Amino acid sequence: MKLRCRFLIKVVAILAVGAGLCGSASAATMFALVDTGELYASDDGGSLWSVRATLPVSDAAGLRAGASPQDLLLVSRRGILYRSTDAGITWSAVGSVPVGDVVDLVVLPNGTLLVLSESGWLWASEDGGATFSARSGITASNLVSLTLSDDGNLYAVTRTGEVVRETGGGAAWTVVGAIAVPDAVGIRQAAGTLYVLTTTGLTCRSVDNGVTWNVVGTVSQTGMSGLTTRAGELVAISRSGLVAESNNGTAWSWIGTVNQVQVIAAANNEPQATGVPPGPDTATRLFLAPPRPNPVSSGGMLRLALSIPAETRLMVTLFDPRGRRIARRPMETVPAGAVEISWDLPRLSSGVYFLRAETAERMRATSRILVLP
């Protein structure tokens, strides 16, 4: 069996972070992540775009600025958190949450990171994303977006338009209202007012903290995929990369295009945190994310996502609970950065097993899997 490694690249998001090519601040700079794995940047508010960097993941779900526009946080759909301290030029894996349906990320003013899953779980990290614990569960399902309001409340919206609110840092949630149109893609606040954008381009607005909603406008473009704010104005983007802005959700103006397809998320450049812990030094360590799928069927294919600090030779070994070696992949040369390995497992008895990834420099990372018959 052959070890297969590949870079993870796909169109994933648009991010306004306010940073220039080498990390210099610029309030008008916006970033877009596309399916070639490249990071596109616009220094004129979204009109013209150019390539800035290459990205580590193919399934990004949420992006936020940390304590500054240069400190960026990116969470993948399968729950891996990545961080950039140079305005998105380089990224390193920091930690992960044990779910595979992540949809959004929020940074609280005190630096706490909150990760929301589609199934309604909210995970919190107090150490910059190195470790996470379950904060609460939301009874609604099919969640698509999470936002923090100016008064410190959290709001989330489901794909079908149900709006839930939390007032204590993510501990308990209450259904407060619903929009009358389906296929919501994002919820954000601008100038003290809540807005929800749908895939068909309809804009819904609430002026009473999410209780009642009215359709106030349309972007006049289907296939919308992301909603964010910039300098108090709304910014929307379509899957084809079209970018529009509005000051009240009623009238929209097209301001530019990324000239790419499959853009699926949006974020702004305004840090809400006063300080975010730096987390572990990920630039010089090997990181192994939870394997997928987990549990895995005996003899099935297992996928491992790793972050490699430098090009090296990598070996992966499977152990039983008593520490006995069950199977091993031979050393293979792997590149630096985010790498995914696919491994056809041998036939195994059901139970718990452990994986160990080890480099030629003897850096090690381990993970646990459950094998089913």
C-alpha cells in the first residue's frame, strides 16, 4: 500500500484583516481564500485582488482576527484551529475540537475562543486554541453562523432561519426569533442592528435584538455565501467571488470580484479581543489532528491531517492498548506545511488503538482511534 500525501487546497473564505503584504496595517485590506489554496488580498476595499499567500486547509469554516489585524485565527470544518501571526502569510496548526461539523469561530473580548458546530455544540478555549472544552449545547440544528454583538451577546442562526441568543459567554441559549425566508448563510451586526443574509441574496434586519425580522433588501445575486462588516457597513460575497456592500441592508452596490469560485465564508478585520494568548509554539513542532473517520471500520481507509514544520521523512505506526506494534507505514518524504495522509488499514479486531506519527528528527505526535467490526 502506498502512502498518499497532498496539500489541502480549496476555496474557503473571504477575510478582511487590515494588513499589508508584509504585515503592515491597512484598514482597507481584505483577504479571500480560494480553491487553488492561494490567499487573495485587496488593498482598496474589495475592488482589485491579487495573490498574497498559500493556505494550509481545504475546508475552512471560520476566520477571525485575534488581538490585532496581524493575528489571525482559522478553524476548519473538521475542527482544526490554525493561527497566523504575520497577517496570513504563514499558518500553523494550534489545536482541535473533537467534532467534524464546525461552521464558525468567535473571539471574545477577553481572548476566549468559541467554536460552533452545525449540530449545536459550542467549544471554548482559554489558551489560544491549544485545548478546547465543551461550553454548551444549542437545541437548534443546522446552524450556519455565529456572531458577537456590541453589547456582548452571542447570536447564532440556523439554515432555516431560527435565531438563538446567549447572554453569558456561551453557557445557555434561548430561541428569540426567526426569519421568514430559508437558506440563511450568515448573521452579523452593523451599527447596532442585526442582519441575516440568505443564499438568494435577501437581507433580513432586526432592530429588537433578534426578536422580529423583516426583509429589507436584496443583493440581486443568487449563490450568496458570506456576510461580514467593514467600518460599520455590511459586506456580502457570492460563491463566484462577487463582493457587494451596503450601509443598511436595503440597497447594495457591487464593488469588485475575486474572480474565483466556491467562496463559502466571510469575516472582518476588527479584533474584538483585547488580548489573545499566544498558544504553543507550533512553528517547530509536529501536529497530528484527530483521524477521520473515527470510529473507523476494520480494514477501512483512515485519513490523517498533519502540520509539518519542515520537509522531512515521516513514519506512522499503529499500536494496540498494550503498546504492541500492529502495523507501520514505511518512512516517506513529506513536505512542510499541512499534509493529509490516506492509509488503508489492515483487518483489525474491534477496540481502541493508538497512532503515532514520527519524523526522522524524532518529533512525535499521537492520536487515538476506535476500530469497529
